[in-house]
Amino acid sequence: MRKVLVLLAVLTPQIMAAGSPAGAGEPAFWRARSATATLYIFGSIHVLDKDTKWLIPQVKKAFRDADALILEHDASAPPGQVAAMTASRAAYYNPGVSLQSELEPGLYKRVEKLARKLNLSMNYLDEFKPWYVSRILAAAYYKDPTYISKYGVDWYFLEQAKEMKKPVLGLEHIEHQLDVLSGQSGDYGAARLAEMLDHLDGRKNEITRLIAAWRAGDQPVLEALTVEKFKNDPKFYRALLVERNRRWVRKIRNWLYDDKSYFLVAGAAHFVGPNSVIRLLRAKGVIVERLAPKGAAPHNTAGAPHKIAAR
């Protein structure tokens, strides 16, 4: 379950009380500056319901004024192509190998039991490696029709950028994300599958808590619900966050050498913890400030009245 929460706040973005930091009451929003360029940073939750209110005037204006939108990966590959890449490069076993042949019998029986409960065919699941089976099972178990990517932060800004004919840049190629996930193979992937099964029950409300912490701009709680979950899984933490954040910072610093304004949207978990993009940028001498709330109530993004007008 901990992986589900982290991936919700990272790719394609919930448990304790904490003091309210500066900017509490609205999602965290930063501005990085150089002598010539400005880069706004906004953490994303990749799936939301249509009634979640998060788009405040300050964020709208920053996006409207930006010369380009930056997402985690480039938007050039259509969804069908991304799905095909996932299947061909990372998810499927080679002919003659199956989930049943690779998993320890006891673990395989646990997968079978949950698959029956979720009305999933084992003939279908047998084709996939453990890391991908984990994602299929978790997605089916936690499926909630009110939370979909159509209302996610990334999707909203991507659609707005298309309407405004604003360039869309990527921090990495989609293949880099697939490499992180496909690296969970063999015994490691099986261990992660077992862990996911161990943490299914009693955790569904944590997704709601994650979204609430993000919506309130409560970075300590976000860190506790995402980064802190990796204490027992440093390998995945390094691959999913630390190494990617370091690559992203190198690319961000290059953008800050020009004379443009950018609006960057990426999973909220990339902006919390000791190896966050924010801390890495500051360590390199980049001026990064968290923008103070303006007191305006955020609103939802469903429907035409909230579209951002091109400048």
C-alpha cells in the first residue's frame, strides 16, 4: 500500500497530525529565480475528483504568464504508445515464463485469492511480472470512480497548455519512468508484491489523507506519508526519487540560464524530504522561495468557467 500512496504523489501523486507550515491552507507553490529566468514549481496529485478545490489565482497567473509548461516527461507519446512501451519493455514475461512459474507457491496462492475477489483472471495476470501485477491488483482494489486522472493536476495544465498553444517540455523521457518500475524484477519484485498484499486492508483512507495534506500545503505530513514510507525500502527510494530528482535539478538549472519563464508540475513527493528538488536546487545556490498565500480561496477545475485565458 505504501507504494500506491507514493506513486499517487510521484508518477503518472496520509496519516498524522502536524503543525501548519507557512502557506498552509493551499497547495505548496514555489518560485526559483536566476538573474534572467523564473521557474514556478507546483506539486501534483495525479488523480483527483472533480470537486477538489486547488486552483488559486496565484497559480493561475503564474501559469498564464509562463512561456512554457514543464511536466515529468514529454507529452509527445500518446497514451496508447506509452501503454505499449510499458507492456513490451517491462511488464510481460518472455515466452515460457509466467507468474506462477516464478513465484513461491504460497505467494502465488495469495495472488489467486485476491484475484478471485476482484474478478481478475489468473490467465491474464500470469503473463505479467510481479511489479506490474502489484499495480494491477492495487488499482483494482482501490478503484474509486470519483478519483480519475482527468481531474488530476498534470492533466489540467496539459489541456490548458494545448488550448493556449504553450510549449510543453519534459524533465525526462517516459522510458526513464518505466526503467524505474521494470527494475523491480526477480526476487525484489516478488518481495514488493508480498508487501503490497500485506498492507492492503485498512489503508484505503490514506489516499484521502494524502490528498488532504497536499491540498492544505502541509509538507511535513506529505513527507511522512510518502518519503518516510521508504525507510525500509531504500533501493526503491533512490531509484524513484533521489536519482530522478538529481537528474531533474541538472536540467532545471539549464533552463534557469535562459531568459524565459517556466511553470513546472511534477508529483508532490518530489518536493518533500531531504533529497527533494527544492533542497537540491538550494544546495546548488539557486534562489527558491515558497510563495506566501494570498488569502484567496481555491476553486475546482471542472468546467469552462475556470479555464485560464492566454496572455
